[in-house]
Amino acid sequence: MTLRIALIATGGTIDSVGTSRLDLAWYTENRERLGDGELLASIPELGEVAEVEQVPFRRVPSYALTSGDWLDLARTVQGLLDGGHDGVVITHGTNTLEETAFFLQLTVRSDKPVVLVGAMRPASALGADGPLNLLRAVQVAAAPQARGHGVLVVLNDTIHAARDVTKTSTFRVHTFASPDTGPLGVADADGRVVLRHRPAGPGKAEFDVTGLTELPRVDVVVSYVGADGALIDAAVAAGARGIVSAGTGAGRPTAAEDEALDRAVAAGVVVCQSSRVGSGRVVRSPGLAHRGLVAADDLQPWKAKVLLALGLTRGDEPDRLQELFDQV
């Protein structure tokens, strides 16, 4: 039986067109994209893997996405899976691909594969990586062994879990990595999908976003030598319901930032302490618990922002939110 895979194109480098085959850096300024369905049509080999059907969706640079776009995307994916498709592949800009993947991990309820894929070189480039990346993504989405692994990210023949993956280089095609856990497997040169590991934890909280039109505002504030509390106070003044503090080392803001974070908590804002390091856990010490702060564990600050925003749709009690971070 031929598998049905839905393809949602949201934009990004994978369907961008530069001014020449050597335009590998400034192609976004050209503001030109492949036409609807053109990328799919350029890869007839996809038909050997599955019946791939492109589903209309807005195409924008990944750095221009909003929480409203995420909510629409989650509902679209859920509808396709509930409607009988065997899997969904989403082409996406790499800048925020990991955040969208994690959001979908938390909001889409299905064991069927959902795979995000992008490219580091535009469609017009010499050595464009997008077509093969897309083929590999469809192969993974069509693989029976990919079921039950949650939302996956596939680039450069490598399969990552949405919770753990992050972009590590601005231009290299091997940019995506999972620093603390490693990849789950590969989509190999012979077309075989090899999954050596399962995600370490369930990574799912399965939030129901059916009736949501936007997410609560959560801001991320990065610490550095000499940082004061101005940005934290500004976030509170702007109406943030949550703040993710990306501290130095194992999650240490400056003394002035700590004072501002305590003011934020006193004002009813939930504060989540994470790290700017890029790898390793931030643990909820007795001091953090006493102050009413939540610890992000090993989530990147921008992923902690996603989880905190979704968690705030259920409530703002720090201990309950900590349970959520611990289970994901």
C-alpha cells in the first residue's frame, strides 16, 4: 500500500533563490522563492518513497514566524494526521526550526511521524542541500520505525529529536546537533532509515491548543558581565507573564539581574532560570525553589520559552510548572 505523506512548505532557505549559484550568504536579500509546488516537482524520486501531497500554508522566513503561525501549523498538522495521512513533512527555515519542532512536539497528538527539514544552501546554489534533505525527510516520515519517536528533525542525513536538537553553525551543512544526547539515527546512503536510539524521555506534554489564538508573552533575557536589571524590568512593564533568564554557566545571572528577577516574581511573573552555555542542565537548587523560580533543566533558553508559554496556559504556580519541566 502506498503511504500518503503531507508536505507543508513554510519557507526558508530550502526554497529561496539567490542572485547566482555562488550566492550562499545574501540570498535572503534577493526576496525570491521557488513557486508553489516547484521544489516538490523537482524531486521525482519522492514518488518512489510515498505519495507526497503539498498542503497550502503561508511561506515566510522562519525568523518572521509568530505564535499565531505556530498555532495554525499545529492545527493543520493535527488535521492531516487525523484525516488519514501517514506522516507529515514540514520544510522550514533553519533559524528557528528547532523551536517550531519543539512546539509541535508539545502540541501534536499522534504516533505518526512529523518531520521538519530545511537547508543551509538556497535552491539556486551550487551544491544545494535542500532536495536531498527533503528526500531523506520523506524517507523518515514513511519509515515504520519512525512512529512513536515524536517530532523529528532531519538534515544532512541525520535524525534528531525535537527536544534536544539545536543549530550550532551559521553556514555549515552539518549545523544541527543534539549536544547532550546525540542524534537518534541516520537516513543513510542506501535509503535505509536507521534509528539506533529513542528519545531519552517522552518529551511530550500534549497541550491542547485548539481554542488558542495566541500564547502568553514570555521574554528571554541573556546575562553577560555588567548586565543590570533594565531588560528584566522592561519585560515586566511590557506585560510579560513569564521570563526566561539565560544565565552564565550553570544558570547564574548578575546580582543586579537577580534583584530584578525577584521584583518580577513579586509582580506575579513566572521566572525560569536557564543557561546561555548551550549544553548541560540547570537544576532547581533550594535557593531557586525558595525564591519561586523554575529551572529549565537542559532546555535551550528559546525552548524553555516555548514550554513556559504553553505551561502558562494551564496555570502559573511555580512548583506545578517545575513538574512540567521535569517531565519534558
